[in-house]
Amino acid sequence: MRSKLFGTGCVFFIIAAVAYSQQVEIPYSTFFLTTTPINADVLLDGEPLEEQTPLLLRQLAPGSHELEIRKQGYKTEQLGVELAAGEIRSLEIELASLSFSTLLPEEERVIIRGQQQETGDTVYQLPEGIYSFSREGGSLHIEPVFPQDSWIGGLNLAIPLSVAFITVLTFHDIFYPKRAALQFTEDFSLSPATLSAYGLTISLISFDIALYVRRNKARKAFSYAATPREQALHSAKEYYERAENLLALGQLDEALRFYTRVLEGYKDSPLYPYALFKTARIHFLTGEDSLATIEFNLIADHYPLPDLYDKAQRGLADILLRRESYQESIEQLQHMIFADPLYSKEEIELLKAEILEDWFSADPDVIDRVINAYTALVDSYPESDNLDLYRYKTAYYLHLADRNSEAESILSPIDPSVLGEDLMRRLQDLRRSIEDALEDAMEDSR
């Protein structure tokens, strides 16, 4: 009997545990990945992602994940990350280049592997390795030194000596045959030492041929780039800083011109998303909302840096509010992640309530939503410095909705002595209006 009861209890326990696990949803993790340079390909747990860096993964299962980051011309990076449930994590990776850049502005002529290049403000991007530099006739010659060169040079000395040595041994065996020799014909035999010398020489020649083949492959694979200095990736910083200085001086058109230079010529620069955001802000300030919308959306969808993503969502919400698209503006704010410390959840919830207030001015039917928004602020942030303001706003709209008893109740905890002059005056006026409304209601009931 006890075993049956125990078994039944276990079954109920398992069913309850399964039901509970289905009801409780484990929150996803949020992960920002940024690389320098940007536009790198990413494999997550062995699966390639469509998006390139910088990228945002909003619905990532908590736990361990493996990342592989690839970009042509850079070393592949492999790393693991451990994410907790509901965690917001950002990771920045600086990719190691497989080449180096050099500028030779004082040279009259530069010849790289026999090819003459432009001089002056030209940046040469050469693969990592060993190079020999020499001057000849006023020209700087740059030649790559392949790893096989030293071995080939040594073998080119060793093989002729080895051939000469086995030739001497062979003649010695012909004129002085030995009993322990390997007999090939009645009149010709080779000693074990001579045979060993032949084997060694053949091995050296085979090794030399293999090295020549590898060197020829390396020579064919060798490539480099010669880029005008103004198009080099590091030049994006110069244009961006000039734009920032002009923006600080209020010269929006000139600043926009230099931000555009970054956008047009340096798509792999880590400053590209920032230039795009500043461009969107300028377009927003100058009333070019269509362009600003496109640019803010590009940041949110393709360049979601941790310190730009929320700003872009806020920018899109501001544009929608300016168009009096109140519901769409509120929905846009729902996409914010709060990875940027510039924003807090309380601040954005207050902004949503203020948007509803603007909406109420155009459509009084949304008054209940305004009341609910400010009531939520009162309940969610009891320690806020703005708690008294939230209470006042809630009571104000309750009063407009003719819910005066609730309005009076929400105002009761407020201490007028700690309020600012303006809020105290408005509070006093509201309380008098609520009292008058309650008295009128009592008289009507009589």
C-alpha cells in the first residue's frame, strides 16, 4: 500500500514539475559583439550567421557558446562565452592583421618584387614576414624573404659537395673493390659507405625539390596592396575628428560633409557606425526625417553597437512622435535594451507616459492609458526622486476622469514641505479642485 502511494506521489510530483517548467520561461540572454575592423563573419556554435559585426543577438539561450570570427586579411579568432539567463553582455574583439602597413613618403621610387609603385602619400600593405631592403640606382627594392630560402641556399651548397663525395667513393670502389661490397656485375661493385652516400644525396635532392615547389607556391600566393594615404583605414579617424570639431562649433553642414567622407570611403572602420549616427542626428535636427529614419534603422539593424543601439531606437521614437504617430512611438521604445547607461528604464517609462499625455491632448479617449502609465510609475519606483510628481500626475488625470476619491487617496502620502515651489502650487490647486468636486458630488447625492 505504501509503495503504491509513494509511486502515485512521484507521478504527481513529476507532472507538477513538468507543468511548472512549461509555465516559467527562462529569460534569454542578450549579446553584443563588436570587432575592429567591423564587417567580420561570425560562426555561433558552428553555424554561420547572416549578420556581420557589429551584431546583436537578442534571443540567445543562456549557457556556454562558441564563437569563431573570420575576416579576410586577419587572423581567425575563436573564443567561448558563458551567458547567464537575462544577462546583457557586450564583447569587443580587435582582430590581428595578417599584414602590416608602411608609408615611404621620402622615397623617389619603390620596387616591390620587381614592380615599381607610386611613391609619396601611398600606404603599402604587405603580408607579415621577413623582407630584404636594398638600394640600387636611387630606388628602394623590397623583396620578401621566404622561409624556404635559407634551407634552399644551404642545400645548394650541400648537394654539389655530396655529389663530389659519392663520385670519389664510386671511383675508389671501382679501383679498390672490397669483399663486403654489393656486387652489381662481375667487374663492378659498391661498398656500403658508397651506397649510404648515394641514399643521402638522393634524399637531399628530393628535399631540395620539395622546398623549391613550396617556395614557388608562396611566391605565387604573395600579394600586397598600395593604397593612397587618404583611403587607408586609419584616415577615417582624421575625418571623424574634424567632423566632431565642426559639430561642436555648430557648423552642421561642414560636419555632415566630413561624416559623409567616413561613410563613403571607410566601411570597415569602427568609426563608421558613429559617423552614421551623427549623420542621422544632424538630419533629425534639420528636419530631414526621412533620411534620419533610414540611418537610425541602419544602426539598429546592421550596426547595433551597445552605446548606439538604444540611442537609435530613441531617435526613431522621436521622429514618430514628431509625426504624431503616438502608438508607433511607444512601440519603438519597447525595443530598447538599456545597454547604454545613458538611459534608465524609469526614464523611458516616464517618456512613454508623456507621449500618452500628448496623445490625450489630441484624443481624450486615451485617458485611462495615461492613468495606468503614471500608476505603474508610482508602483514600480517607490524610491524615485520623482515619486511625488508621479503621484500628482496620476491624481490629475484621475480627477479629469471624475475619479476624485481615487485621486484624493493617491495624493495623501505626499509631504508638501519637501516639494518645489511650482509643484507645491500645482498640488494645492489640484487638491482644492478635488475637494470642490467631492463636495459637489455629495450635494448632488442629497
